Amino acid sequence: MHRIAWLVLALIPVDLLAADLNEELLTAARKGDVAAVTQLLEKGAAIETKTAYGQTPLYLAAMNGHDDLVRFLLEKGASPDVTDTFYRAPMLTFAITRGHFATAKLLIEKGTGNPDQLLPQVVQVGNVELLRALLDKSRPSQAALDSAYEGAQQRNQVGVAAFLKKAGAREPAPPPKIDPKLLESYAGNYKSEGAPVGIKAFVRDGVLMMQAEGQGEFALTPKSDTVFQFAPAQITVEFSSPSSFTLRQGAMSYLFKKAVTQ
């Protein structure tokens, strides 16, 4: 009888058993169950197994703020540099957005992300300890520091601005004067194949304004005849012509073209 049972078990594909373990690992990670995760890893579950949207056990633990499990998985060698395929968001972005700052600090300390791309996210939430962890880990470029400092000033983040100033950020230069006719040439409705919403550009009181569909309008500060910024959201808009611009925010970059009116 025991021999028959053994033969039946031997017929079960190994990859099917592994798949079950991996699914259990993902479930345990969502719950933050350190004991269950430990046991599943010991049984052979893959530490970098992923959901249908590319989320690993560490990703699931981080997005839910399970600090003990995040620390455990990082010590086991789990990669903190994972981006999901649905929101296209790094796990650090999820942790920061949901206010899991202790988790975010752990990810920063172990991650290898570009500090120029991480700095805007960290500065925007206004957490000085998180900012300290990032600057202790790696040094952003001078341009990134300056831009983050300008954004902190505009958002009236006194503590963050003071910390960035001490870290070497420079005062923003006075904005250049742009020919009013050039500004007016940028006005229009723009669409992008990569972005889900269109953007309207218009001029008000000599200032280039933009407004995404369904969102509030914002004023752009000129850096040159073709480059404009909205520092509070770390947005840079660069015109290649009066009919197209590239919008950059963090690691995201979208090409917008002026819609042709019939």
C-alpha cells in the first residue's frame, strides 16, 4: 500500500509542485507572514517568483508595508529593483505612495536605483529621514538636487528645502524672458501614443500653462526658450518644435504632438 502511494506521488510533475509552492509564497507575502514565507522558501519556493503582473514576494510585502518580511527577504537576497507590468511602478514608488516610509527606507538602503529618478519621489512626500537615507546611499546630480530644492521651496517644505540646501543644492536662477509670440506658438491640444490623457497648453498673463484632461492646470517655469519645468511635481517639458514636446517625470517620458484641428 505504501509503495502504491509512493508511485502515485512520483507521477506528479515537479514543476506543478513548485508552482503550488510559489503561489503559496505569494499569498504569504501579501499577508506579511514571515514564518510561512520562511517555511516555503525552505521547501523550494522561488524567492523571485512573480504574479501575473510581475510582482515578487518582496514587492507584495513592500506595497503592504510588512517591514519585518521586507527586511527578511532583503537579507535573503531578494531584489528591491522590481517594476510591475500593470502600473509600471517600482516597488519603492508603491511603498512611498502608500506612506510605508520605514519600508521605503529599507528598499533605498538595498536598492541600486538611479538617485536622480528616486529623488523627486522622496522629496515630494516631504519625509526628511527618507531623504537622508537616499543621500547617504548615493549622490544625485547637481541638476537633480537643484530641481528638487526648487520644488521643495514651491511646496513650502521648509525642512526638506533646508536639508537639500545643506546637501549642496543651489538657489534657482531667475527665469529667462521668453518672446510672447514663441509662447503663443506652443498653445494647443496635444496627444501622446504612450500617455492615456491629452494635454492642453495655453498662455495666461505671459505664463505658459498646461492642463491634463480631468486634472488641474499648472504653470510652467521657463528654463530656456524650449525647456520648461513644473518643479513641485518634478515635471520637465521640452519642445522640439511648436507642435511637439517631450514630457518627463521621474523615469517616465512621453512624446506629445499637437492635434491637428479640422
